[in-house]
Amino acid sequence: MAQLSIRSVSKSYGAVQVLDDVSVEVEEGSFVVLLGPSGCGKSTLLHAVAGLNPIDSGTIVIGDRNVTNLPARDRDVAMVFQSYALYPTMTVAQNIAFPLKMRGLDRRTSDEKVAGVARLLQIEPLMSRLPRELSGGQRQRVAIGRALVRDPRLFLFDEPLSNLDAALRTELRAEIKRLHQSIRRTMVYVTHDQTEALTLADKIVVLKAGKIEQTGTPLSLYDDPDNAFVAGFIGTPRMNFLKATVADDGKALLAGEARVDITHLATRLENGRAVTLGIRPEHLDEKDGVTLSLSVDVTERLGSTSYVHGALASGESVVAERREDQPGFGETITLRFQPTRARVFDGEGSRIR
Amino acid sequence: MSTVATASDPTRHFFQPVIVCLTVASVALTLFVIWISLHDLSLMRAGREKFVGLDNYIRFLGDPRAMAALWRTVLFTTLATVIEIALGLAVVLFLDRNFAMKRLVRTLLLVPIIMTPVVVGLTWRFLFDSATGMANYLLSLVGIAQVDWLGSPRIALFAVLIADIWQWTPFVILLVMAALESAPTDPLNAARVDGAREWQVTWYVLLPMLRRALAIVALIRAIDSIKAFDLFYIMTRGGPALSTETLNYYGYIVAFTNFDISYSLAIAIILTIFTNVALLTMYSVLFPKTGDR
């Protein structure tokens, strides 16, 4: 049974539809990431689950309780905010103990639980400090501790790492992953960072303008995107999109000078139809296959690999991974890819399989 | 900023002379006032004053009218500050953060603050007139007998208090409203998720965040109430039977009715010392050195 069911939830602010018939099922113990660009409604959805934002229509079920009309305090969820949202006038220990105090837990049990959480998150030396005396990473640890302390049915994370610097973000990301593996509780995590989504999630829900674009495991979204938006949003550097037309009675695509075999597609395409060909940078460094010639503008050397930015003869810009050499500005190099790696999208951006 | 940076800061040529002038002026005036308060200068006996030491201060301690005025000042200041803060805070919490016509309400709140005390005093004097005033008319509608607002020694001080509350509660509302607007909302939501009821969110999270703003407003209001003069002058002139005479007002009477300048200045100095001690105590309670903020 699902631990969290979001069923046909819609919400609008005036004329702006921020959530449009969104349905998500979250399995017990799983880690689900709501991913999307800013303004896609992902935080609104999370706040709706927490009970901080009323919804216009739809149902939210946590465990076996319909919580749609319950206030936040009765939903038995814990939330970690992007801004940490620590209580500025309370010490770290008082912050972590607050949810227990609100539930009327006696002082001794509360102290024990707080100490346990402090040990788990290694924030014991900070317990008597005030939030403003802590660094960003320490604050977010305390916020996570405050969520952990009362063992809720559901953990909600609202872009918890966005305010941290890159190194700390990687460190805390791994820590959240470890935490999930050790306590195996249901977690819903909102982010606009596809790296966070890919590394943390069991399941990713990609949102755009209040609608679900695709739901799936990280690898299925990466390998088998339903549309050009998901294909472009997931993966760094992003997928290259090239204009192409159908030729040879639907057996091939013409993209510039390249001829791409598409006999593996189940759909038959009519000659002359305009489509978009998507190919990831990391699939452009093969030994054989379809060739494209790229005139190089910039090469980013990352040590283990390099990314070459340049333009095709058609003028379309392309990013390609390069593992063996690092071509310089003005050189023309040959890119090769396997036709089965190419993803084909129609004029509306929907995937053609 | 380090002291080295301050020393080499060329702007000091502008502000340091100002500070020196102000310091000299206030120190010189204070010393002059103290010096006069140690004499028996009276405009009735000009040119015949002599040094009397602490006589004026000893006279104050034995002056029942002065002691009563001091007590009235304490009572008025305490009541005005507490009621204005409590009422202002209640109004702010009652009005939501974003209610309709907020701008209009904010503008209307400025009206009592901007109004000159003379107009406020006269208006309330008319309202409180026992025969023709609106206050008694409204009371009569609900069947309460006439109240002699400004004529009864037991009530007059509270009548002035009501006028003061009417004029200055909006000031509290404006400042607390601004503090509330700049306070982060995420901790409030965090408390709701953590299981707090709305009153608990207010009590445990919101009010502690507003404490500093409230303390500053309370200090400002307390200082103003101690110095209050104009409302008393317009509404009651210290009467009836001295029942609304505050220490500030008594000092004025001593100087400009009795022309006893030295004693009046002694009263002013005592009021100053008293105010400073009270406010420093209040300040140290509201802003403890250790602990938060």
C-alpha cells in the first residue's frame, strides 16, 4: 500500500493554475523526488501535502487516512525547509525538542530522544547554541534533526540543500541518502537540481507548469524520456537537439549531412516529416556509427573527460563528450554515434518510439 | 570597524565638532541647572538668592503634593505603556498579515499620531464633557448613568489615559506591524508542521521573534508617557483637586505659577534621575546581556 497518495490535486492562484490534476503514489519506505524548474508547482505540492497550502480539488491520503482537510499539526509529517526555518530564539536542543514538547512528551523521554538524534547527526557540541551562531550546513543538520526526532509517517524536504555551497551540498546529499538507507522511512524531496534527483531518488516525478511530465526511476527517465522536456531537463550537459526530416520511406532521418537509420522505431513515419533528434553528449564519442563534423568553439577539460562545445555545418550548436583528445578552438572533429542512441521527438516534443 | 580606520576616517572632521558642541552644551546646561537647584532662586525675590545646598531636594521628599505627583506619573506611565503595547499587539495579531485595504488602514492609523496634542486634547475634552459629551450620550444608550469624566478626581486621570491610548496605540500597531512583516514566515509553518496549534505558534515562535521590536516600542512609549504634558495641560490642567497632576506638570506649576525656579529645577532633576533609573532597569530586563540577541 502506498504511504502517500496524491490524487488529482489541482490548485490555482487567481488565473494561474499552479497544480493541474496531479497524481502521485509514494510507496512505503521509498524516496520520491519532485523535480522541475522553478515555478513548476513542486513546492506548492509539497506544502499541500504538509497541510500548509489548501488545495482547490483532489485528495491527499497519508497512510490510510484522508488528510485533505486536516490541519498541518494532525498530519503526522515532518518537514525540512530550504530556509532551515529554525526557531531563532530557541537553542539547538530546544529546536529539536519542540515537536516533542508540542506533543506533550515528558521531559526525560524528550531529552533522551533529542540526545539520540544529536548523536546520529553529530551535532552534540552545538546543542546549547542559537541558530544564528551556526553555519548553513549545521543549521540544515539541526533542521533534519528536528524532523527526525519524532518519527513521523512521512518526511518532506523542500529544497533543503539549495542555500548551501557546492561542497557542503554534495556532503549533505550523501548524508541524506545514508539516512534514508538506515531508517528506511518514506521521504518526499523537492528540488530543481537534477543531479540531486538522480542520486537520491527511487522514483522521480518531473513537473512542468503544474503538470506531471513523466514519473519513473532515475535511469528510466534518463534512458527513456517521454518527451523533449524531460530529455533536456535530466542529464548534464543537456541533450543535444537537432532538426531532422524523415526520408527513405520512413527508414531514416536526415539531419544535416548525417543519415540516421530509424528502422528500430515501432512507429512508421511518413517521408518529409519534420522531427527533432535528441542525442546525449556522452553518446557522441563512439568508435563507429553515424558521423557529424563539429567545428570546435570551446573545450571544457574536467580531468577524467572533456566536453567540446561547437557548431555543426547547419549552424546548430552541439556539446559532445571527448574522452581521448582535447581539440582546440577552430579544429574540426568527427563525432560518431549509434542510431539506437538517438531519441526522436515530434513537433510538440512528444517522444516517437 | 577598527579604531585605526576610525582615526583615519576624514568624515570625523564633520561629526566630531558636532559631538563636541552637543556635549559641551548638555554638560554645561546640566551643571548650570544643578547649580541653580542648589540655590533658592525665585522670581518673586529676584537678586536675593543664596546657596542653600540640598534644601530643595530635602523639601521634595517632604512635599506630599510632589510625592503624589510622582506616584501619579508612575501609575500613568505604567498603565499607558502596558495597555498600549497589549492593545497594539492584539490588533496586529488580529489583523492578518495581508488583509484587504491594508494600505488604507495604515494611512488611517497615522492620523492620531500626526494630530497635534492640542487638537486631540480639545476633542477628547468635548467627548468627555459631562453634560454635552458623546461619551456620556453613548453610555446613556446602554443605560449607564452619567459619568463626570473630567470633573471627578477618581476618574479624570483615566480619562486622560484613554486619550493617550487613542493617540499612541496606532504608533505601537505601525511598528509591530513592520516588525511582523520583516519576520520570516517559514518558522511559523515549521511550528505548524511540528504540531503546534495557532496560539502555540504565536506564543512560542512569533512573539519571541517580535520581542525586540516590542521592547523598543515599550521603551519609546514609556519615555513619552513620563514626559507627557500637553494632554494634561489641555484636558485637565492638573485638576480636579490636583488629581491629574504629574510630576512634570507639577514642575511646570512650581516654575511658572509660583516662580520658584530653583525648586522647579530640583524637581526636573529628580524626574530625570528617576526616569533614567527606571528605563535602565527596564532595558536590562528586556535586553539581557547574556542570552539571545
